[in-house]
Amino acid sequence: MKLVFAGTPEFARAALQRLLAAGFEVPLVLTQPDRPAGRGMKLQASPVKQLAQAHGLTLAQPRSLRLDGRYPDDARSAREAIEAAKADAMVVAAYGLILPQWVLTLMTQQGRGLGCLNIHASLLPRWRGAAPIHRAIEAGDARTGVTIMQMDEGLDTGAMLLHEALSIQDDDTTGSLHDRLADLGARLIVEALELAACGGLQAQAQPADGVTYAHKIQKAEAALDWVAAAPVLARRVRAFNPFPGASTALGGEPIKVWAAQVQAPTGGDGPMAQPGEVLALGEDGIHVQTGQGVLVLTELQRAGGKRLAAADFLRGFGLAVGQVFDAPPQEAEGG
């Protein structure tokens, strides 16, 4: 079976690698244009591009696929490349560009008529959208998974072809869960295509109930609001690791919080401290009062420094019991 593959980050690279190992022919790979990254902000190829180049695959990096958009020449060139590939299907995984109707129609008309199959990192219809892994952890979901979906013009609204659940562990970060879901997605797309080859792939419409949207992560969300409850803050720390990294500040100095846990209730005596107040400092971490419960910060980072366990962080940072971490900055009104 011949495939066009469209994807950009590591999540997509895992799927492309598995497809190539399974013997699928990939005459064309679509990936996002190189982006500046790192301290020197040099142009960097996406993980998918790097893998495609290592295997000598034909690459296209259009800035848009909209024929009537800002980059029509890019879209026309991509269309010519897709037509020339004469593929049986397009596999899409975290590509980052919207597929217009002409792509969906073209891929349905070509080859086996399988159209465009998307590897989505959630159990649809829960967490449609851009950040399903982050949002599942942030919401405290007990499980997530991968859905192989037949793409249509909607936002992750197409029929489901295959899905499998995965438990979310109490210590999962977006980084650790991402890696497990990437492996699962890579395996499921191979299974789906093998089923399609023998006519065994059955489409099922998504349920109307249970729809939620995983909106794109904004950097402003990373600032910890100490008025929130400790379990909520602990989930956000895990959800925003590795990007954008949960943060707080003390006297205006920014601090990243990479790991934290909720302190078991002690039936404490006396009045509750104010949200953000440091209650205790120890080898186990920095105990901070929240709007409900105590959060223990266990891994932190100063601007320009390294990630450190709390005990090591405290050796180089003058923090004292009774100090109060800053409230998050307020968004400007009126946009």
C-alpha cells in the first residue's frame, strides 16, 4: 500500500517510523517548514523531516495547503506532489496545517479510496483539538487513548475507525504520556491500514454526547494561581511539563515548577496561611499553602539555571518560611 504521510513533531515521527518498518511505501512526506529553535534560533528541521531525509523520501514543506490562501504557489506545488504520489491513503499525525476539502476529495478519489486517516491522541469525542494530552492530564482524567479517525472538514469530527484506551498514571506528565501515546498511535495506524487492505476496517460515527475541546496551550496559562486547590495545581504542573512549564515568581523573579505533589491532609491546627505562603522547607520539598490544601514543590528552576530537586534548589536560593509567592499576572483588559 502506498501512503502520503503528513506530520511534523515527534508524535508523528514515531508513526512514520513504524509505517516504514512495516513495509508501507511512502512516496511523499508533508511536514511543516523548518522553524528557528534553540539558543541561536537557527532553522531546525522537524523530527518527521529528519526521519524522511534519513530514508531518502520525497519531501514537501508547504506553508499552506489553501489554494485561495496566502501561499497559493505552495498549495499548488503540494497538490501536484500529492497527485504524482498516486497513494492509496494519506496518514496525518500532528501535521499542524488544516487540510482543505480538495485534499480530502483527492485522496478519496485516488487508489483504494481510503481518504485521509488521522492519528488523534484521545478517545474521541473527548478532547477534540490541538492539545488533547495536556488537557486530559489537567482535567484529571483517569484514562485517555488514541483514535484512528477518517478525516472530514470538521475539527476532529470524522468517523472513528479504530481506538484503544490507555490509563493515565498519577505521576504522568504530558511528556511521559505523549511518548506512550505516540507508540500506541504508531501501532494502531499500522493495524488500521492492514485491516483496510483486507476490507476489515469499519467506520463508526462519533457519539453526540461527551464532546470536549482541547484548546491550544497558551504560555499565560503556565502561571500558577495559588488561590486554586492543591490537586488542581499539581495536575497543571504535570500537564505543562515539558511545555510551557508551570511557573511562579518571588518578588518578580521567575521560577519554573517542574514537579509537585499534594501534601496529605494533616488536620492542621491554627489559622490557614494565605495562598502562596511558604509553610515549610525540607528535603522533601517546599510546602506552599494553596486555596485548598498544601502543594509540595519538588523540582524547580531559576531563570537561566538547571532543573534541580527542591533541596538543591534551596541551597542556591534564599527562600524562607512565611514568604509568599507572587500572584499570577493579570491579563490586560480589552485585548
